[in-house]
Amino acid sequence: MNSSMVIGQYVPGDSPVHHMDPRAKITIIFFFVIVVFFANSVASYGALALFALLSVGVTKIPPRFIAKGLKPVWFLIIFTFILHLVVTKEGNVLFSVLGFDVYSGALIQGVAISLRFFLLILITSLLTLTTTPIAITDAIESILHPLKRIKFPVHELALMMSISLRFIPTLMQETEKISKAQASRGVDFRTGPIKERLKAIVPLLVPLFVSAFKRAEELAMAMEARGYQGGEGRTKLRELALRKIDYMVLVLFTFVIIAVFLTRA
Amino acid sequence: MEQSFLEFQNVSFQYREDSPVVLDDVSIQVNQNEWVAVIGHNGSGKSTMAKLMNGLLFPNEGHVYVDGLKLSDENIWEIRRKVGMVFQNPDNQFVGTTVKDDVAFGLENHGIPREEMIKRIAHSLKAVGMEEYEDHEPHRLSGGQKQRVAIASVLAVAPSMIILDEATAMLDPKGRKEIMHTVNQVRQERDVSVVTITHDLNEVTLADRVIVMNKGNVWFEGTPRELFEQKGDLQSIGLDIPLVSKFAHELKELGLNVNKQPLNHEELMDELWTLHSTM
């Protein structure tokens, strides 16, 4: 297991987007996702696309990382595009392919929907690309804080998330160790029919679960020994603070939203 | 007069009513700033003893006093603040996602203000020589380094006593050395009692006092030097004495007059080269 193992797709960097408060980023993305569905003109799409592309440009993240994030959804984008071309029958017939008439309305619809998808994925992947998982956890805890009033276990949820994040590499190392140990006893994970390979996973999962439970028990004891008594009366080392950059981006984004609604057809 | 910090009064313990007695009428004490090593082979009750010291377990009979407080449900958190504990498995006590966060965990639990926290984290990481690893994730650290972070986490809360419950058992020899060195260092810099639980006799030589547990009873109590003088008996309860002591015993049997029971190579050397001098 190499030492550069990264959880999630975070790409370290020093851009303004990296330094933004994760809460501001989540808020912007939340509203972006909603507003994208209101866009219906060239100008409104243009405003959103400009905002998204500008954000991506500022991060200075190499395009290949972004392309990697978009990889699983390319198919979906192209599929919806073609579906719209075939199904929508509005406007004039532009040309025909293999007996199918392609209408102008269909082309516009197809492009619009695909663009919508593209922007959604682009902006949401920007969050995970520029924010560490632990910062996202902090932001979620902070955003959900008001729910404490209705007895929602916000602190516990955040702690669960951060402990899971902390143990992912540990359990991955363990999985590797167990799979090597089982392979040395003759378990074959790589060849044979699917059914056999699925069966081979059992001797991998059982010891992994046993050890995970043992870890959990020991961790709970260690936490208690270090005075953990739940969220009450705890202070926090990691602090979130909205700074000038966050307010500036929030204001800019508000203008984008206004622009979208003004330029709707 | 040395003051006792922790005291067991006739403590007995068993995990369940029908299970065997783990500790049987044990009375011991640990003084302020004293280093006590507790040894014994598996099942001798030594780890149970550690867990009784900070309220992870409660005695069935007898009483545990920590700094004048009788261990009870009400003062358990106060006691855990005074008695820090480092466990055996380096991975399963690392709560934070980075070294800094892990040291902060105990401080956060005790509601220490953030500014104070930052100071204490820097200070305690420095005490264990891990200040350069502040932002490292646990999977990028060796076992010994993780245990040093665990010690730093305990130190940050400024306890009066630190228990190391087989904290070196899962480490390689280099890691063990690191930990023993760190503990020794900390003891010289701060006022703190140390209890090390171990089954490795090589680790008791630095302690002020040794308690040997056998089958739930205190089998021996005294200085490391006194302990190593009883060679045969130790082996009879399944403990192996260090090579230096063995060597000294053999020399004695050969009729050489080794007076002082040597604890390490230097002492043995001194004994040997002054053997015939009559100063």
C-alpha cells in the first residue's frame, strides 16, 4: 500500500476555491443544482456555464482529473442527447438519418438537456475535487446544526463520518493482507466463473468483519478512556469561518442567479 | 514522604459471576511521580488491573482511590482526566483523521478552548518528537510513531498518571525502544506517575518499582534489581529474565563475586572490570 493513497478524489491545491469555506461551496452547489433546471435560454445557460467554467479555471486542477470525474456520466449525457433527437418532434425537419427525421426542436432540446447534465456533474465534482472529505464532514455538521433542536444526532453523524474516513485506509490495508493470506491458502479470487469468484469473497469478508468489530470495540474503549461522553460540552479544534472570498463568491453567484431569471425565455 | 496517588484496597474482580476470579484481594499503591511496572504472563490479571485504574472497569469488591477520590460513577470523568491510558493496538486508538486531530480529540472531550488546544497540541507533540508529523494521516505512520502520538494525546490533557497497557506489545524492537525512550524522557520533564503493563522483563529495568502478578495475586513487589535476583522462581511462573541477569546468575554459580545485580550491559561491565579491585 503506497503512502500517497488518497481518499476520494481530492486534488490538493492552493486556489481561492480550495480556500473557500466548505459551507459556502455546498450552499452554492445546492442552489446551482436547482437553478440549472430553470435555465431555458441561450443567455441563461451561458451565465451558468460561464460561472461553472470560471470556477473550474480558477482551481487550476488539470483537466484530466475533471475528465476522470465525468467519465461515468459521458454515456448518460450522450444517451439523453440521442434520445431527444429521436423522440422530440418539434420545429422544422433539419435532415433525416436512416429514415429518422431530425427536427430543429429536437436538436435544441438535446443540446440543452445534455448541457444541463454536464453542468450539474461539473459543479458537483468540483466540490469533491477541491475539498477534503473531513472538511465536507465539518461543513455538514455545521449546516445540519439547527436540526439539533429536533433531537437529530448531528454530532454523532459527523463523528461517524469522520471515523469512517479515518478507517478506510486501515481497512483497505487489512483487506489486502487477508486476501494475500487467503490466496496463499489456495483461494482463487481472479479466475473461474463469476459464481465461484463470488464464493471466494466469503473467506475474505468474514475475517474482515470480525476484525472490524474488534476494532470498533477497542476504539470505543479508547474513546471512553480519553473522556468522550458525546457531543455535550465539547470544543472543536477545526473551525469554519466565512471570509471575504466566501462573501465575494456568494455575491457573484447571486448575480448569476438573477441573470438566469432575467434572461429566461 | 512520598504521597500515594493511586491505591487499590482489597480489590477483587471477575468479569461474570460464573467466570474465574481475575483479581483476588489485591492491595497496591502507586506514588506520585513514581514509575511502576506491572508484569505477568497472559491471564495474570495485569490488564484488568489497568482498566480498574481509570474506571473502564469497576471492582466487584474493595475500593480504588485515585488522588484521594474513591472511584464511582459520579467522578469517573474527573478520574479519567487524571489518569491517561495508552492501549496495545496502535491503530484502534487513533480517532482523528490526522495526528493533530487525534491529539485534539481528548482536549475537545474535556472542553478545552481552541487557543489553549493549539498550544497544548504543539507542546505535547514536541514532547514525543512528533512535531513534524502534525498533518500526517495515521496510515502514513509506523506503529511506534502512532504509539508516540497516543502518548502525546494523553499528555496533552495533562494527567497526573499515565498507564501504558502493553503499549509496546505490537511493535517491532525499534518501536519498543522509541516508546521506552519517550516515556523516560517525559518522566524527566514532567511530574507524572507512570504505570507500564508488560510481559517483557526487559522493559521493567527503567521502573522504580515492579509488581509481578500471578493468577490474580501480587506475587512480588520490589525494585527491578531485587526482582532479578530471584531467577528460578520467576521462570517458574512463566517469565523469562533478561540475558544480562541470566549471565550474572551464571557467574555467581561459577563462584565469581558479583555483588550488585546488574540491570544492563554497562552495569555488568562495571561489575566485571572492578571485580578484583579492592578499592
